[in-house]
Amino acid sequence: MLAFAMPLILGNMLQTLYNAADSIIVGRFVGPEALAAVGSAYSLMTFLTSLMIGLSMGSGIVFSYLFGEGRLDRLKRALGISFSSIGLISMLITVLAIVLQDWIMEAMQVPSDVYEGLSAYLRIIFYGLPALFLYNFYAAAERAVGNSRTPLLFMAVSALMNIVLDLWFVIYLGWGIEGAAIATIASQYAAGIGIMLLSASRHRMLRFSFSDMAPEKGLFRELLSLSVLTSAQQSIMNLGILCVQGIVNGFGSGVMAAFAAGVKIDSIAYMPLQEFGNAFSTFVGQNMGAGRKDRVTKGMRTAFLLATAFGAAISLIVLIIPGPLMTIFVDPGESELLAIGSEYLRIEGSFYILIGYLFLFYGIFRALKAPMISVVLTVISLGLRVVLAYMLSRLLLGATGIWMSIPIGWAMADAAGMAFLRIIGRRR
């Protein structure tokens, strides 16, 4: 599990560097308002990207089952049907995002001093959504057949390309926040097109034809069910984060900038836990397809022990050096921003074990073809987070109340996940 999970962990950490590189360079060389704009864009883009990632991850479960069963012809059919349907949905998401940009920004309650910069950034960044579909679809296909290294390779090249182009466009050419957006989408297309060409040329089992795209009722229903529900789980999770972003925006650009930096550190910190949950989902899917339920049971015990160790180690690091971590994104002279961001990290960073367990529950229920339970857990976690963030911040604690609401939501969702797992365990 660790051998398979490590490339996923490294790859997703590199993917996080896309927006992190924008934030670091824009925050250092353009200003706090630009950092706040990129931070708000991160929450929005994470939500939109999660729709496509969720669709691909759901289909990936079907791919892993078929690969585990050795039914390679059916695997090609599943790939073709999934590619055509998810591709159409991704194009629709792109068009809607471009058309509804102004409405989206109004709904996010973007302050006036950030509005212009965020508008300029989003006007460009939305055109990179089709590239995200290509990368995540072929990454899911490669991982379903046991190859987690190829997605890592393309993400590494793309992340490095993004950093180089960020430095060139923003600092050397002086293009500001628009330059950061152009660098990002150029790098995304390099990763998406590159992995598509390599997968189709190198792996015969992943090479499908136009005839494989024709809908087949039973297989299409299974793919659609898992993909839509997984996408719903992913998007609800990030919609909740986007709602929290709206609450944060009400406290002004200073708290926005601190939150933007804190969220970047936060997402990088627990990224290993998230990707370990995704890797475990593939592990369960392949072994269920091969009829090895004994390995699934043993794997669950090992996975929860590893998540505990990972979560405790990451929490310790974040709690020891929150200030130095914040200075990666914020100028050391911005003492107020450093204090707000450090408080955020101390509160949330103490409970990474909880979100590690939650990611494992997501992976388990997705692999057991019970993605609706993952949706329920996400609603519990994010629903509580949004309600508590609003209540605690408005009535009692200010921005501190927002930070406190997050681990409470994780804990309640974990309790529900354990209850569901016992119920399914008795049945299966």
C-alpha cells in the first residue's frame, strides 16, 4: 500500500504547488490584495476541479474491479464510455464557469479591493478546466491498473513548468496576477495532453476506440452511479470550504490573506493522508474484484494504523513551526497576517488524525461501491463546519470560531463513518 500510495502522495502535493506557487510569487511580488485574490480563486477552483476529479475517481473504481477480475475487454469499454461522458460534463462545467463568473464572485462576497484582481485571474484560469479533465481521467485509469508513477512524472514536470513560467511572467515580464494564471493553465495542458498521449501509446489495455464510447446500459449505469456520487462527495466537500471562504471574506482582506496562506499549508500538510485514502480505495477495489476479501480486512487494519502515524507526525510539525511555515507565503513583516495564520494552523493542525480517518472512510465506501455513504459523511462534516463557522464567528469568537468549527466537523463525520463501517462489515 505504501509503495503504491507514495507516488500519489507526491503527485498530489505537486498538484497543490500549482496554486501555492501562484500564491507565493504573487504574495511576495504583487501584494497582499493579490494574495487574497489568488487564495479566493483557490477555494473556487478546488471546488470546480473536485467535480472532475470525483467523476474520474468514481470511474476508476470500476476500472480497478475490471482489472482485478482480468476482464480487459470490458475495461476498454468502461474507459471509452467514461471518457466520452465525463468529457462532455467537463466541457459543460467550463462553459458555465466562464458565463457565470460575475455571479459567482458576487456570491462569494469578494471585497472591492480584491475584486478586480480575482476577476482578472479567473477570466484566464477557467480555460484550464478541460486540461484538468484529461489529466485526472488518465491518472485514474493508470492507477486503476496499478501504475501510480506515470501520473507523478507528468505532475512533476507540470509543477516545475508552472514555477518557471510564474517567475518569468510575473517577475520578469511584469504581467502580475494574469501572468500567474497563464502559467498555470499552460502547465495544466502540458500534463493533460502528455499523459493522454503516453497512456494511449504505451498501455494497450488503456487504448480504446470510438466504438468503445457507445453507451451500454448496464455498464453506463454503473459508471454514472459511482462517478456522479463520488463527484458529489468531492464537490460537497469543497462547496463547504467555498462557503467557509465566503464567511472569511466578511472579515476583510487581512483575514482573507492569512486564511489563503493557512489553507495552502493545511492542504499540503494533510495531502499524504488524502492520497493514502485514495490509494487504499484502489487497493480495496482490485482485491474485491479478485475475490480477496481477506486482504481487504487486513488492509483496513494496516491503513488505520498508518493514518494514525502520519496524522500525528504531521500535526507535530505544524504545531512546532506555524510561523515559519506562514512566511513561505507572507512577508515576515506582516505581523498581523502571521498571527492570524499561525492561530489557524495551531487549531486545525492539532487534529489531522481525524481528517486522515475521514479520507480512509471515503476510500473504503467508494471501493465497496457504496459512495452514497461517503456523500452522507461529507454532508455531516461540511454541514456542521459551515453552520458552526457562522455561529461561532458571528456570535462569540470572530475568525477563531471559523477555525474551531473544522475539526468538530471531522470528528462527527468519523463517528458516523465508524458506525456505517460496522453495519456494512456485518452484512459482507
